[in-house]
Amino acid sequence: MQYFDYLSDCDLSSLFFKPPEAFFKTTERETLRLAVGGLLYTPAFNRQIARSIINGKIPELTSMAVCLEDSVGDDDRIRCVENTQRQFEQLAAALDNGSLPENRLPLLFVRVKDCAMLEDLAEFFISYSRVITGVILPKAAPDALGRALVLAADIRRRACEPFYVMPILESRELMERDDRTIFLRELREIADESDQILNIRVGATDLCGLYGIRRSVDTPIYSIAVAAGIIADIVRIFAIDDRYTVSGPVWEYFSTFARACALRRSDEIDGLLREVRLDLQNGILGKTCVHPTQLPLVQASYAVPYEQYQDALGILGGDQGTVGVLASVRQNKMNELKPHTLWARKLLQRAHVYGVYQENTNAAGFLRAVYGGEFKA
């Protein structure tokens, strides 16, 4: 996969100073954890999963989660498991017969109900490990995460393919415990024993649901106090020193216009773009998406502005032994070499995956050029 590869060479060169680079499920974890990006969720009863991927119905699609948990009814779960197996069988067959090139296969995850389901489906994951990147573990707690990582390690060993786990932190226990920091540190210690954690994901919808809270279209998650507090704690424990990539919660709202129509400015679009900016400012990279029209908005926001890219290069190129601070490339901000070093390294890693905009382009300019409509900078 490669971000924005649906653009023509002319458009790509006009919009990007440095184009994104390709990645696959076999790419090293340090790059792949950033590449998950906007993760499109689809319920496991969807019978068009394989066909939409093979036919390229969603050009912006780079990662997808097939959900066997909350998005399907308890009485329908067995049928949904069977459908999921059929969809991955079709994808594997398409790879074998050449109708789906390897470079058009998105990162694919299955959101299991619990560890018991992960164990029950282990043989399926092994059989189709060429297609499946990993699993998503909802309501992760220490015991469940430890067990899931043991199972995932066995699947990887037997399949001889990468196989990742993405835990979602969204449990009642996490919200109610007075010693939340101890709980999160226990989870991190378990995660540290494995190299199969790809993202730490935040389940803000479940967390807000415990209090009967549902945010409106004009309310970013950071304005909901109980959710903002837990997000801050998760980032504080897991993202320090860039140990893990923390992915942001779902944006529930989307516009219902047809894909054939150009994106137009709306409360749903403005709200998502605003929240993704806040995600990035709060140390979060990645977003759960519930509609294909959300993907270009998220992805465009992750491409790196030219000025930030040049600042990062300058910071990493400075001699910390003789220089402590530099003026930015545009002479408009202070770049301190020591405190800004990690920021610069992370930015260049992001640039590798999502590219760098031309000097006079940004996410809003990209969206206007590619999709039309009006977008805030």
C-alpha cells in the first residue's frame, strides 16, 4: 500500500514535496504502527468486503477492521464469523489468481469479541495469515492482554507471518479504579514483553457510554472531561519516549452524500478535521473511521507540512554540543534542539509514511485540489 497512490503522477508531484513511501503487512513494526492511520471499521455481516477491496471501490482504503464484537448481534455472531471466513477466503484466492495485486491489499484486522474467540479462530488466522495483519482486542485488561499476546505469538510462530494485536482501552474497570495509573502501567508492562503490539487504541464511545454521554457534532472528545482525562493518562503512560503509537477514538458523524459527489464543507467534516488536529497536538496518530468519506480527511491531515519538515531536519541536523537553539526555517519560531528532538524524529517518521506537502500546500489545499469543496486550513 501507499498513501495517495490513486493520484496521478502530475497531481502527486504538484501537491507533495516528498511523496509517501510504500508499506506492506511485512514492513517493520516501527513504520507499520504509523501506517495504520485511518482504520475503516465494517461490521462482520458485510458480504461485500472482499469484492470492494478486489474492485478498488474505496481508493483511499489502506487499513480495515472487520468487527465481530459490538457491531453484530449476539444471536448473529456465528453467521458473521462464517461470513468473515468467506471474505478472507475470497481475498486469498484473489491474491493467488492475480486479480488482487499484493500492493493493493490493505492492512486487515479482525476485531474479536474476546480471547476465547481469538483462540477459537486461531486455525483460521493461521490459514489466512498472508491476508490478515492482526486482531483488535476490545476492553483490554491485564489478564486478557497477556493471554491474547501468548495466543498471537503462537499464531505468528505457526504461520511464519507477522501477526499483531491492537488492544482497545475502554473498560469499566479502567474508568472506576482509583489507581488508574497503576492499572495502565500494569498493561504497559505486559505489552512491553511482546513485540506484537501495533497500536494502543482508545475506545471513547464505550467510555462515554458508561455515563450516558454522547458528544454532539460540534464537540471534540477533548471537551468531554471524563474522556479527556483517560486519554491524557493513556498517552502519558504509553506514548512517553514514543514507546507506543496511541490511536484516537472514533468520530461518529459522517455526511451521507454519494461517493460520486465531491466532498462539501459540513459540520461533520469540520468537526472531524478539528478533532484530528487536536489528536495530533495531544500525541495521538490514528483514527477509527466508520465511513469511507472520513478516510481522505484523516489521511490528508497526517501528511506533513513543508515548514514543519524543514524545522525537523534543522533540529536533527544541529550540533547539540555547540548550539542549543535555532531560528526556524521561516524565522518565525524557536527550535530548541534537545526538547524538540523527539518531535522531529516522530515527524520525519510520519513524513516517510504520509509524505510532505509542497511549501504552499496543506491538508485543506490537498482536499480542495482533489475533492473540491471548501475546507478550513
